[in-house]
Amino acid sequence: MDIEKASKQLEKALNSFHGKFKAMYGQISVRIDDATYLSTGGSKILADTGREDFELCDASTGEFGPIFNARPDINAIVFGISADLIETSSAMGNVRTCLEDLAMITGPELKVISNTEPETILSALSDTNVCLIKGVGALSTGSNFKKAVAGILLLAKTCEAVNHGRMLGGAIPLNEQEAIAYKQSFKEDYTTRNEEEYVEFVGFDEEEFAGRCELIDYGHALVDHDLSYGSWGNISIRLNEDEMLITPSAMDYFEIKPEDIVKVNIHTLEYGNQRMPSSEAPMHAAIYRTRDDADAIIHTHSNAISVFAACEKGFAIKDPSLKDLIGDILVTEAAPAGSDKLGVVVSETMQDTHACIIPHHGAVFYGPSLEVVFAIAEAVEQKARNLLAFDSIDSFEDVLDD
């Protein structure tokens, strides 16, 4: 890779750190070749870092050189520092995983290492690509910058769940065996889905083509507005009485093309010779089957909602106009991700609300259009941020006990 290409990758990586995130200082490094890598340096907030801060480093002497040298499969490294990362890493040993998306990477525990020595880091990364560094921050690696950035954002989200979750009675760890199963499934199944470079483009009528393009646009918005990371989360629309269009499984939202969107029968879940649909297709189909007023669904993994999910808590909506539109934010029964049971419990919970929280997972929203549902998702996330004092202090009398 040449320096210009590496510089563009670093700029894209830095664009992932938006204003809604708590200020994260840090450093992002991308491998150029076996001898050199390009790094941002580590003295500025990532969101404020630019090309003028890039440094060409010698892999034999640079800070992350030993990691690149020892692990040819690692092409990007993100080192992050935030108040939540430091507080969580300082307060305890290894952190019990409380969110399913992080469990897919770490299993039951998030490792906390004692120092930044290359040997210590490499040992911690032997079976994962992320770790916390005690009292310092966090490290995330990947075969490309997208994976490394997604990892650091998942770490930040988990540490926010641990710290802000104390306001709700504390984050509840995942069952150990469930966490192990999530990691195993992620490694053996999820990461190998939809690996084909392309699928055949078949003709769509004007309405269906517009729907496919709309899903792509809102997939971009989902990431740009900090409602999800990487390929997590999913979006769908009702196409007709029998079919829905849904985003594909395990594909980056910015790489999805119209032909990658999957048309699924909402009664049988059959989809024929297409991309594999999101693993949450059964949940979307169940909502469409049971809610005549559902024409669009968005499933998010946003930061503040994830705190409530980790604590298995919901909250009330007191604003009359918002309450009429959404209802209270209720919590479903626990159910495995992607299971038929999840579709049942979500549908049952949504009898009197347009939004619900899935324990340790995220949130689901439905409505008459993607425009309306996206606005609901943003409003609910902002309310959760206010309740948890992410941006300002709010009352906690709205928090529901069940």
C-alpha cells in the first residue's frame, strides 16, 4: 500500500468518530508494508485529528511496530483513551461481558492488561482483537481499519454501559455459556456470510428499486448518526402483503448495493438465490405479521440504549406528543439473537409501543415509513442519553423497574 492510500484510509477511520461520542483521544495506525506504517500520533482528540498529524513510522522502532511485525494478519490498530475506558479498566480485573455484540468478539470476559509492553499486548490478542489497558485506555486491532474502529467503539460502548449502568442498578453480565456461544458463532458463521464479491443484478420494478435504495441510504444514516457500528443492526421495509426487503447479514452498510438487499417472504422466511438476509429477519417478519401498522423497522445498537439493555431496564416517555407517537420504552423477555423466540417476545412487547429494548442486545423500532422510524430511533436514543447524563442531567423518575 502506498502512503496516499494509507492516508485516505486514516481519514476515513477518523471520520468514524463523530461529535456525539464522548471525547476520545487516541491513535490510529495503518500498515503500509512490512517495514513501515502510518500513524496519527496520540496527542489529540480523534475527531479533531487531520492529515497534518499523520506520521510515517518505522516498524522496527515504532510504537506499534512489534505488533505489526508479530501479527501479519493485523493491518490496523486503534488506541483509544476516554474517561469511561480509563475508569472501567482501573476499577477491576477482566470485565464480564454485558452486551452481545462485544461477546461476539471477546466471549464472557473483556481482558484488562497491566501494561503496554508488546509481549503483554500480543498475549492478550491471542484469541481476540480487543483489550483494555489498566488505567490507560483500550486497544483494538483488525485486518482493516473498519474492523479496528468498530472494535474500539464497541469497547467504549461497553465501558459506558458498565459506568452509567450503576445509575440503573448495574450492568448484568451475560450468561457465560451464552457468551461463549456468541463468540463461537461469530467466528465460525457470521464472519463468513455473504463473502461473494457480488451477486447477480436482477431487474426490479421502480417501486422495489426505490425501496432498495432507501434501505441503503438509511443504512448509511444508521452509522453516521451513531445508532450502530460496522455491520451490526438491521433495517427493513414491507414490500407487499407477503414480502419484505431487508439488509443483508454481515455486510458493511457502505458497501451494500441495491442487488445486495434481500427480498424475504414474511410467512415462510424463504428468500431463494440471494444474499443471506440479516440474522434478525425472523424478528422483522414476526412484527410485520402481527402489526398491520408496521411498514418499516429499524434495529439499533446505539450507546445510551445499550446501557439500558445491559441493565435490562426500560424507561417511560413523559412528553405527551412523543408518548402518543412512541409509547413507553419497554423491555422484552430474554431470547437468543436471531431466534424465532426473539420475534415472538418482541412482537408481544410491541402491542402498546413502537419501540422496545432487547436485553443485552439493542432496540427495535417500527412505524409507517423509514423516515418516521428513524426519527423515533433518534428521539429515543437522545432521551436515553439525557436520562443517563451523557450530555446533561435529567430526572431518573422515568426509569421503569420492569
